Amino acid sequence: MNKSAVKGSWKQDIIEEAVNSGQEAQPLLDFMAEAFPQFNRTRLKSLLKHGQVRVSGYPEPRHDTPVEPAARVEVNLTRPFARFKHPRISLMYEDDDILVINKGYGLLSMGTDTGKKADTAYSVMRDYVKRQHPNNKVFIVHRLDRDTSGLMMFARTEEAKEAMQHNWNNMVLERNYLAVLEGVLEEDSGVIRSHLDENSRFEVYSTHEKGKGKLAVTRYKVLDRGNGYTLVQFSLDTGRKNQIRVHAADLGHPIVGDRKYGASVSPIHRLALHARSLKFAHPITRKLMEFTLPVPSRFAGLVRYGSNKNK
């Protein structure tokens, strides 16, 4: 068991923590009773009730939540842990080094140079960590387009940021996206390779002109077809700006709602592109981290996902 105090100009957080070093999961209250014998069960229940207990980086009020092997339990004796709540963002994971969120569509990853003040994923997460302590910071590691929803990661320390950015291709083991394409894509799977360049209107396009653009490689797999649409899973070998959107257009099947790259319809009034899964090595512990989101219901509705044999 370790005791730590967050230093700063405000009242210190006194935090007790313990890790489940056993081979089996335990109910949270039972684990706490063993790990923190200085507190009776009434005191532990009160801490749970008031949001002062966190399991693997996330506040947990339920006494029967399983504490898996290697999971960390923290008890804040000073105040409730900050709880995250935002209409456009869900917090999927949090620890001392990283944050993983599910970003809603229509929200910028970070601010632009226009001078307009508006919520961005970065500003929302920055404000959240500063509620925990005024000196806390977050750092952009990668971005999602404004109109792309799904999984996005932030670093909480310079060390974590540097580790991810300098070793991105080795640290990130898998990134999968879901998209609904206009029309019926005949091939069940394939690989798209092209060099991507950008014109003066900030439109990205594929080019075969020697010496221009950067190589982009996108792999795809059809999950379902129906109602004149195709549900496709895309994975990235490279991470270029608008890569999936351009490559979908190159296939002759632009992403639903993507007027910029040739879409003719927008039945769900948004770009039908979603960062569904993310697998990476933790930048500090090197532990395998894996996150997967469900198929967005509006994507599924377009192609009647699950009703066809070809998945």
C-alpha cells in the first residue's frame, strides 16, 4: 500500500492506494477491507457513497464491483474524486499518464487559429484534469477530424506524450474505424495505397505524380451490405489527414454525409465515420491497452446491420 499527497497551492489530497496482487478478482468492498484495515466497513461504505473511491482510474460507487488482478484502488480521504460529465464526450479510461475518450462528432480535437472560443476535446479534458489539481495538464497525442466520432487518447505527462509521439508506429498496435459508404462495395476486402497531397483549399487528394504527397495505406473489410449502403471496417497502416475519407472516395464509394469528398446524401445528418477500436502499449507501463466501441446505432440502421449473412 502506498500513501501519496498531491502538492500544490490548494488543500492537499490525501490518497491511499492498493493494487490487487492476487490471481482472482474480489468484490470492491471486500478488497478494501483487506487493503485498508485502518478503516472499518462503515467508513469504507461512506467513502464509496461519496465518490471517494476510484478503481483503475475511474470513480466507482458500487461495493460489489470486481477488482481484477493488477487493478489499482485509490481512496481519497480529502474530497470526492472529480467525476467527468460532458454531453459530447465519454471518458473511457483514466490513469496518471493517459486519458482515453469517446469523442462525439462535430467537436474539434483542438482549437484552430480563427480566434473563436468553443469547446474542443482538448479544452474539455484540460478543464477536467485541472479540477483535480490546478497544475495538471493534458497533451494532444493524435487527432480525429471534427466530424469523426470515436476513440481518442490524450497524455497527462510530458513523458507519456513523448513516448507515444516518438514511437507511434510501434506503440499503436491497431486502429479500426467504421464507415457507411454510399452504394454497394463489391469486394469483401482490400488494400488502398496512394500518395496524398493537399491543395490550396485544404482538400486532400490522391496523386500519382512522382515526388508529391505522402504514402497512405488503408485496409478495408466489408461487414454488411444493405439498403444501398455498405458498412466497412477500415484499419490504418499510416495516419494521414482525411486518409479514410479520400480512400473511400477513390473506391468510388464516398462516406455517407461526406460532401467534401463526393457524397450525395446525408441521411443521418453527420459524417458516417467512427473510430471504433484502439489497441496500444501503455506509454509508461507498456501494458496492453485495448478499447472497442459498439457499432453506432444510426450506422447499423442504414444497412440493417446484423440482418444479412455477409458480416
